[in-house]
Amino acid sequence: MKKNPIYSEPAMIAVLCLPFVYLLLIWNQLPATIPGHYGPTGQPDRYDSKELLLAAFGLGSVLMYSLRFLPHLDPKRNLLGSTFLKIRLLINLFWSAFLGWFWYVSLHGIEPDSLITTVLIGTNLLLAGIGNLMYTLKPSFFVGIRTPWTLSNDTVWRKTHHLAGWLWVTGGLAGAVLVWLLPIDAKMPVSLGVTGLLVLIPAVYSYWVYRKVATITTP
């Protein structure tokens, strides 16, 4: 197995620290309380102190970095290669971009439609990016389409993730376009619907493949 570059973890930490560097620069310009949560239409429905949000997002970033330890907890030991490292990088880039965007919006404000659109497009593009890596993802108890059928048979895992990879790339890109085009009231339901299908279809397909493989191998 190819060893991950020695600079990968420092780079991951740097990515997670970037939004907090930005926050440090604008801290004194932020009001004492800022929107802590936004509803489905992009309107703030809760306000929190900026110190509380700093603590919450700081904890979130620590949890994001803790993903590095998953390979050592996985009994199959298949997450030690570069594929999971790339998935971690995508997730951490998305999280850091989200935090930076959150602090920017807290300082400058933004139209509700633009807020929802930006977050949902980013989420769909993240799904597409992860989908592009699914083709090379090996069986694992923590990452991937983890059904009883994929975890019990490597052929089922491989076939399921070939379909899921194509589906997530296509669905993620299509979801991003739909979010861009649809009215604000439809953005969240459509995005959630797309995400649900991206999970459900591969899960059902894994059962179908498992039955097919079992039929072929049964004497």
C-alpha cells in the first residue's frame, strides 16, 4: 500500500485552521450576537453569542480532524491508503469553506436566497467529489455504502461502489444545477430528495447484486 505523503497531516491541519485565521481578523467587527441557525428559507431563526459559536465550530473542526483515526479503528484496515485521505481532504475543505462563508455572512449579511443556494450547491458538489473517489474505495465498516451485503462480499462491494460512484457524481452535479435554478422554497426539499436517492439506490442495488452472486455461486 502506498504510504501517504508526510506533509498530508500538516496540510489538513492548515486547511482546518484557515477559517479561524479569518475569524481572528474580523473578530472585533462582529456584533456580540450573530445568527446561529438559519431556517430552510435562509432566514435566521436563532441568535447566539459569537463566543459560543466559536467554541462549537472549534469542536466541529477537532471532530473533523479526528477522522484521521478511523483507519486504525476499522477491522478491515482498508482506509490507510490515499483514497480515504482524499475523502478527508474534500470533507475538511468543505467544512472550512462553510465556516469561512458563515463568518463572512455574519459580518456582511447576505440575501437569504444566496445563502441557501451557496450552501446547498457546495453540499451537492461535495457529494459529487466523494462519488468520484468511490471507484477505488475498498471494503470498510466506516466509509462507503455499508450494507450487510456489501460488507459480506467483496464483489458486491465493488459492483455497488461502481454504481454509487457514477450515481453520486451525476446526482451531485445535477443537484447543484437544480439548486441553482429552482425557487428558494424548492431548493431544500429537492436537495434532500436527491441525497436520499443517492443513498437508497446503491443500498437496494447491493441487495440485488448479493442475490445474483449468491444464485451464481450456489451449486
